[in-house]
Amino acid sequence: MLITTANDLPGYEITETLGEVFGLTVRSRNIGSQLGAGLKSIMGGELKGMTKALVDSRQQVIDRMVQEAEEQGGEAIVAMRFDTSEMGSNWTEICAYGTAVKIRKS
């Protein structure tokens, strides 16, 4: 599945727009990682556990978005974006979205 943040794919022609597709997850932080992150933020430096959790979450939402595009018959996703928002004090929503399209080599 070709995925791009651009609105077109160089070397390809978009032959059909199938519609918007999403991948979504809501994550909560465990108390251990919150305490560790709190201490680390006082001293400075990367929060490696939090970084890994975000990388894993982004991959999960991309996989879900691709699955939805494939179910619609999509061959590529254009205008892909991430959105992240806090839901309460411990929950984070992570979303990947874009437009599923059919393509052909030009």
C-alpha cells in the first residue's frame, strides 16, 4: 500500500477516490511509566518508554487505516495525517487518516 502525505503520487494517476479512511487507538499510561516520566522530566532527557509507546501506537493506527483502505478496494492512501489528543488526564487518542484511492502507473 502506497501512503503519502502529499495530495498526489508522482508517477501514478489517481483513477478513483474511494473516501476517507481512519485508524484509531486510545491508550492509557500506566502508573509506573507516569512516575518514571515525571522524574525524568525534572532531570531532563528523552522519555524512552513514552517514545516507544508512541511509535508502537502510530504503527498500529497506520495498520488499521491500511486495512480499512484495503477493505474499500484502495491501492494507495493520499493526504495521510496523524492526529493526537488528550482525553482526560491519562488517556491519549491517536488517529491516522487519509483518502483511499485507486491508482495506475502513468
